[in-house]
Amino acid sequence: MTATTQETGLKRSLGFWDLVLYGIILIQPTAPMPSFGVIYQEARGHVVTAILLALVAMLFTSISYGRMARAYPQGGSAFLYVGKEIHPSLGYLTGWCLVMDYVLNPLICTIWCSKAAGNFLPGVPYWALAIFFAIFFTLLNLNGVETSARINAGMAAALGLVIVLVLVAAVRWLMHLSHPGTAFFLTPFYDPSTFSTHGLLRGTSIAVLTYIGFDGISTLTDEAKDPARSVPRAIVLTCLVTGILASVEVYVAQLVWPRGLAFPDLDTAYVHVSGRMGGPILFLIVNSSLLLANIGSGMASQLGAARLLYAMGKDGALPKRFFGAVDPKSRIPRNNVLLIGAICLVGALIFSYELGTELLNYGALLAFMGVNVASMLRLWRHGGGRKWFPMLLSLGGFATCLCLWANLGWLALIVGSCWATVGILLWLVRRQYTVLPEGA
């Protein structure tokens, strides 16, 4: 083997704007639309404020992610950063909580797709649609059907066009109002008649879902030009762009939908807002676009979860015979795809969309807290008190994420903590299994 062959690695071809575009595609430009109704209900109408408060927490955290990506340019994620800087056991626990996120992502997509399809087929019961989409995602993945990067980019562009149509319709709707006062345009930020600090924090803890995915940029450090500069900046800018765009989307929706008027369906509330501002045609466009986007996301996230379980099976963290098996024909971790499909099927019938999003945020916020602590420890080890300001930023990220995590619903905290406990028990069993033979 030649030296040239040994040194072959991934091509560093991604510039700064390529990374930002990748992050926006990963998050999706319509990210706040599916969860709009749930945030609206919990924040008592203060969706814009909740999105902006979540942005503050994510900006602090994105700075920490950027710093850790610079320290570990070979690619990585929260469990690597926590494991390297704090302790391997905490890194494992962080990774275990992220496994829950991988499993929950296709679950909430199954729920939302079923609700959106119900807008077109009101006579079909929800349970029938939930069963259909759970089986549909599973069959496609078993047959090796994957969405390509080009399709994902095309979908993101189409969703961008949908946002333009929504904003144009909102402006036209607002122009027909008869002399709205200043208070009307400020109400989405603060409404004294409904404001509640606890409600706002509850809504903000759910609004974090809008930004989930920005950390994926850190996995591209091996393919980025000048990753020490471009990756941290791209992570921060992606969060900022997502927050501004999301705030505009929910702001016009709150202006259009009258206070006190109930949504026909809470989970697809934004679709009904679109119908109010743009009529049946815009209702059809938004519902169809978000349905297709969630179908693509559900397929991809189910396969991603199956591959993660496969990697853990090969590593011995999970039983290898089941989780580490690959179908010889399709070359797909068939057992894992079927398991995730079964979880989505059962979960879609017993979980609400709100509980699913809160559980996903449970794992994400724990991971974010871990990254912020890892960033603080690294700064202390390599600079001590001289780097007090960057450490303060990481502390801000930890504190804001902790506050949002503590304001998740009690059921989500209980279920999430049970999942974390199972992970701890598995780690203890695995540790004893690997240590005992040495002392025998």
C-alpha cells in the first residue's frame, strides 16, 4: 500500500455557505409550522416570544458546539465531546439520550403525517392513518428507498417558496384590516391578558424543536474548508437565520388568527391559519408541502435510527445478534427497521404530538447541557481564568438549557428519566460484563 493511499481521506470541498445551507436544509425552513399550535397553547399565544427565547439558549449552545468542533475537527457529536472532556460514562449517557431522539423523530413524523392526511380525508379515523404511515415508512426503508441529498435540497427550496406564499398572503390579509392599532402588532410578543411566565417557559421548552439539527453541521468538519473557522461560524449563523425566519413565520400567523378562537386541530394549526389568510388553495399547498416534508423526514429518521442501533449492536452496547444483524440481500439492518416501525406504530396510537416533541427535547436539552459543560471545562484546562468571557457564554448556554429542560411537562420528565435510567443500567451491566472476566 502506498503512502498516497494511506493518506486518502474525505475531500475538503465545503465552504462556509455550503455548511450554512446544509444546516438550514437539515432543520427545514418551515420548522416552526408543525409545532405552532402546541407552542401557542402552552405559551398562551406568545409563540414569537417563545421562539426568540429558545434562540437565545441555542445561540449560547451553538457557540459551545462550534468551540468543540474546532477542538475535535475529525467530526463528532455531543456524546464524543462529553465523553472526551467530562467522562466516558457521561458521554455514553448523552449518546443514550440521543438514541431516544433518533427513535422519537420518526414517531412524531408519523403522528403529524397522520393528522395532516386527516385534513384531506376527514372520514378516515386517525388510528387507521397512523397504522398506514408507520407501515409505509417501514416498507420503504426495508426496500432500500432513500431520499437523496438532491431531493432534500429540492424539498427545502420548495418549502422556501411555500414560506414566500404564506408571507404574501399574510400581507394581503393584513392590508384589508381597518386601521389596526399599534397594540395589535405588538400582541404576539406580549399580551397582558394571557401572559404567564410559567406558560412562556413551557412553550419555549417545546420551541427548542424548531432548532433541532443545527449540531449536525459539526459532523462535516472532515469535509469543510478551514473547519476551525467555517464550522463554528456556520453553526451560529444557522441558528440565527433559523430563529429570525421562524419568528417571522409565527408572527404573521398570530396576527391572522384571532385570539380566543380554537384551532380545528391543534397539531396542524398552522395549516388552518394558512387557510384563513389564503383560502382553500393555500390550505392545500401548505398541508401538502408539510405532509411531503414530514414523509421524507420520517423515512430518513427511521433509517437513521436503525443504523444508529446497528452501530451500537456492532459495538456491543446492545445485543449484537439482533441489533448488529444486516439483511444479506438489501444490506439494511432489517431487525432495527422493523423495531423502529413497531415503536412508531404503537407510539403514534398512545402518544400525543406534544408529548413526543417534549421527549425529543428532553434528550436534546440534556445533550446541549453536556456540550456547554464540556466547553467550559476545556476552556478552564487550556486558559484558566483568562478565558472568563467564553466560559461565561458556555455557562449561559448551560443555565438556559437547564431552565428549559426543567420546564418540560412532568410526563415527559418522568418518561425521559425512565429512559435515562435504563441506559445507566445497561452501562453498568456492560461494564461488569467486561470487567469481571479480567479478575476471574
